[in-house]
Amino acid sequence: MLVGVLCMSLLEAATLYYGPTLIYVAEESRQSLATVGAVLAIHGLGFFSTLTANRLVRRFEMRRSTIIGCGLVALGILG
């Protein structure tokens, strides 16, 4: 668990370097600065989703958690 927290902390530290480049990314992708910032903020929320996923797997059996996860991914793809 500690190793996972350290890895995610290093990933978040690496994403801090995105801040100064947001203006250039927004210009290149022809998106607003708010949209690009929102995408990076949502990317940072991945840490909390892994904690939730680990607790779901412990609480329910692995098969049920996998089916629920695949269903959520399918919903995300559809809309």
C-alpha cells in the first residue's frame, strides 16, 4: 500500500510540470484553457479511484468487482 501511495505521489508531482504548459497545449489542441485544465484535474483523481477500487475488491469478490468495473467502462465509452 505504501509503495502504491509513493508511486501515485510521484505521478502527481510529475503532473505539476503540466501547469506552465497548459497555455501551449490549449493553443495546439484548439481547446479552451478551462477544458485542458479540467482534463488534467480529472487525471489527478485517478489516485482516489484506485483506493476505491481496492476497497471494492476486498469487500466483494474479484469477479463481481470486475464485472461492475467493466460495466462502468462501457458506460463511459457510450456517453
